[in-house]
Amino acid sequence: MRIATLGLLAVLASATTVTAADLDYGYLRGADDGYAPAPVIDWSGFYIGGHGGYSSAAMGFTNTLNNQYASYLRARDIEAEYNASNYLALPSRRVNGASYGALAGYNVQFDDIVVGIEADYTNFGRIGSSSMLRENAISRSMTTKGGMFETISLFGTSKTELEDYGTIRGRLGYALGSFLPFVTGGVAIGRATISNEANIQNYGYDIAGVAAYQNDPSAGIPANHGYVKNGFNPRNPNASTPEDYKILPFKSKSKAMAGVALGAGLEFALTSNIILRGEYQYVLFDDFDGHKVNVNTVRGGAAVKF
């Protein structure tokens, strides 16, 4: 009996040992599911990278030729009384194309809030041109207070080449793990080359003087201007021959311009040091010699964070 009892106890002990070895008490040892915890991205630090995308620039030419016309007409009554230099307003143009450049910045993170400053450079190099052809010249006739019947005709061409520009902007973002949506705003500085060709024709005669001559030729040839030599007919001014258009002098020149830059985007931390982004940027430049430019850009970029 004693021997049988000892044998039974040995069998039970062996079975218990085997059963215990087969049981999984992983919950006592902690998680062991094969997945490491998601890394926490620290957005703080300096970064440098590049960008490329598609830009659409609206170029305005409404007042590009006015200064040349005003300079030519500064001693004429039609300018003082009728502001004739503003008669011609060239239509705006839109130019599109690829743009690319570099960027660098610095971020500081406070809990989930990320603030920073960024500078970027963009090369664009597109030309916008607007013209009023001679056959479509703007023409007006008017009578001045001094009794001169004046006719003026204007046409011309303006060009703007937006070469490149840079911005310095503040940034504000909200960290969502590996993602960082952000908004940005600051100042922009750009370079452009502008050229204008202003053409003008202006001629007129003294209405009272013409009437006096028609009644009595001894009254002398009435005051007139803008006609070819011996081209003014006081008996029939409408049959007189005006001088041809004059091209007003202007040299192509480079201009530096300032403006504002606004934007928004989303960054993704591919690793703790490699950052990818998608971004929209709007840049508006101040008027420079009548030329106006604003640029809308959609672009992608990548940066290395240190």
C-alpha cells in the first residue's frame, strides 16, 4: 500500500510539471507581441533641405506706361485737365511653370506645439508680357480750357520677368505623432527685370485761330502742334497730317521688390532625422514701377533635421 501510494504521488508530480511547462503565463512576464512602441518624434532642432513644385504667377501691367506718358505730357493742358497719361491700361497676364529651391529653418517644441522660423529660396524665371498693338491704340479727342482741340493716341508693351525670390517666415504647428500640420507667414524679397515700350501720338490746333484764319487769312496760321512740316491745313484741320507715333525712351532694368508670404502645409517624419512635406505658399509683391506680381505655389520638399 505504501509503495502504491508513493508511485501515485510520483506520477502526479510528473504530470504537474509537464502541464506547467505547457501553460503560457505571458501576462505575468509583460508584453511580448513582437512590436516595439511607436517612437516619439522630437521636432525641435535645425533642418535644411530642398523643394520643388508648380507655380502660377499673376502679373499686372495696368500702370506700367503711365510715368513715361506723364513725363512726355507734363507741360500739356491735356495732362493737367484730363490726366491723359492714364488712358492706356494694359491687361494682366498669368504665367505658369516649375519652380525649385532650398530651405532651412529651426523649430522649438513645447509639448504638442511647435514654433519655428524658416527661410527659403525659389527660382522661377518666367516672363509675362502684355501689349496694346498700334491698330488697337487708345485714341481720345478733347478741347482744353485754352481752346485747343487735342487728339492723343497711345499703345505699347510691358514685360516682367520674375527671376527668383526668397522668404523669411515664422511657423506654427501642432505635433500629431509623426505628422506636423503647420501654418506660416512672413516677408518676401524678389528680383525682377522689367521693360516698357510706350508709343504716343499727340497733335492739336487752336479752334478760335482756325475760325479767324478761315474768315481772314491775313490773321495768320493758327497755333498748332504735332503735325508734319507743312502738314497743317488751317482751312480744313481734319485733313491735316499728324506726325507719326513717338517711342518714349525706357531702358530694361532690374528691380528688387518686397512683399508678404503666407502658407500652410503638412510634414511627415519618415525617421527622426528625415522630414518630408507638402505645402502651399502665396507671395504678394508690392507695386514696382506699375508692375505687380503675386505667386501661388504648390510644392513638395524634403529636409534633414539635426
